[in-house]
Amino acid sequence: MAQWLEYCLAAKPEKLDGLTARLTANGAEGLVIEDEQDFRRFLEDNRQYWDYVDEELEKRMTGVAQVKFYVPATDDGRAEAEGYLAGLTDVSVTITPMEEEDWANGWKKYYQPLEIGKRLYVVPEWLPHQAPAGRVSLILNPGLTFGTGAHPTTQLCLEEVERYAAEGQRVLDLGCGSGILSIAALKLGADYALGVDIDPKAPDVARENGELNGVSPESYRLLAGDVLGDKSLQTELAGRPWDLILANIVADVIIPLSGMVGPWLAKGGRFLCAGIIDTRAGEVRAALEGNGFIIEDALERKGWCAFACRRAGEGSA
Ligand code: SAH
């Protein structure tokens, strides 16, 4: 039996504010407003992440201007909803029955365990953690950060991490988000990792994910900061050489990083970069080569590219 009813009211974008105000005046609470124009504005304000936007979400928001509210699936609930809708004409209402689960935790449905590469098993915290034979579980609760493992660019990166991570390494994870890449490296044998993200929520989320995976706090340090803009952060990152530097961000960040991170690498160390939309792969390749890198691996999946490279003139480690 459904426990809740979702009332979804579609409106012309310019009528959305008025509709929301009327519902509020009628006593409706907890309104969920979905507006493509707001979404587009959000994208515009966050242009540096633009090519990273989830295409499914973009598709879902196209042409959308609607407001939703929820009431219990009882006669009282229906009467309550009628009260909220009083006097509203010229809107189309769709009523959908929902389970408690769907409503509170609907997003969790979209995260299933993922077998990645040959050795990894990315599993959400709320599902059984047992990995299939021969695989290492990477337990994650991404919360409100990037890095669920579901995006093709993260998968490419994880495959590269699987290929290049080795016992005893020191790993730098630029744009660590949920920590998925550095935690994978630690679980595959690395000794120490440092994760950095411009999003102030990320270090706490990554730290908690590290704990979920039994990573000791001494071997996993996390910092918030802008790796391109913060000079003192750069000095700190440059302080000791890294065997692996990971950056799954976007072309506009990878290109300037390619001119920075070479000297931060240990001899024979590798720079693994991804988040590069295919139309910009040529530009990124040129920047990497122009900055003295040799590209060892170039991967592409669903329009996303990743490069594994090392410094020219060092020979393969
Ligand atoms: N490493 C995760 C998340 C990648 S999303 C994964 O592979 O799935 C890219 C991340 O880079 C985001 O969390 C974003 O906040 C961060 N980021 C973008 N620009 C940055 C910058 N200049 N400095 C530090 N982090 C940055």
C-alpha cells in the first residue's frame, strides 16, 4: 500500500513563482520546485564544472517547470491536498502514489554495486559489502559530493588507478570529491594519500569514506582548497614527491594542472587525468605533451577521455 501521494503541478515557467505563492498561502509546506530555468542558471554560474553535468539530470530537467508536494495516502491526506489546491485553476495535476522508501531515499536506488576493472567492487554503504571473489570492496557513501563510481569518467580513472597503484606509493588526489579514487589506491596497496577539493564538504565526506574502508587517519590526509588558485596549497603539495597524481576534474582544470604537476612527481611517477569531454581531448593531449609528459595510455568511454602519463626522459617505472 502506498504511504504517500505526490502531487505534481505543471505550470508555464513564468507562472511558477505565482503558483508556489498560492500553494503556500493555502498552507502547503515542503514544496519541491523544479525549474529548468533555475537549473540552467545554476549551470551558468558553475561553468567551470559545466562539462561534468550529469546528462540524465539535464534530460530530466529539459522543459520542466513544476512544483510538487506530498501528503499521506489517506482520506485526510487527500482532503489536505484539496485545501492546498483551492482556487487554483489552469494547472495540470498528476497524482502519484509513493512508498516511504521512494520518497525519503529515492536517490539511493540509483546506486548499485559496480564491478570495475578486474579488482574493484564499488558498493554503497547501505548494501551488503561482500565483494565477489578476487575483488576488493570499496565502500562508499557519496553524500552530496561528486564521486559515486557511476560516472564513466570515474570508472575510467578507477581502471587506471587499478593499473598503476602499487604497494608503498604516495598518492595525490586532486578534486577528490567522495575520495573514491584515493581510497581505491589505498586499498590496492598505496601507503599514503592526500585528497584536495575546492568543495568544503568533500574532505569530511572523503574522511568518513576512508573510515568505512578501514583506512587509518595517519595514511589519509584531506584538505579543502583550490589547487589552481591557492599558492600556499601548491607549495604544500609540491613539498614531497608523489608516485601517483590523480585528477578527474574537467579540461579547463586539467590543462593548467598539466603545467604544474610535473615537478611534483617522484621519478617514474604518473599523472592520471580524466573528466575530459572528447571534444577537448586534443587540446588536453597537446597541453600534456607541451608540458613534457609522455602519454602512455589514452582511454575513451561514452564521450569521456582519460590519459595516463609520465614525464618524458625518465623511462617507464
Ligand atoms: N575524484 C572524484 C570526483 C571527481 S568530480 C571522482 O573521480 O569521481 C571533480 C571534483 O573536482 C569535484 O569534487 C570538484 O569540487 C573538484 N574541483 C574542481 N575544480 C577544482 C580545483 N580548482 N581545485 C580543487 N578541486 C576542484
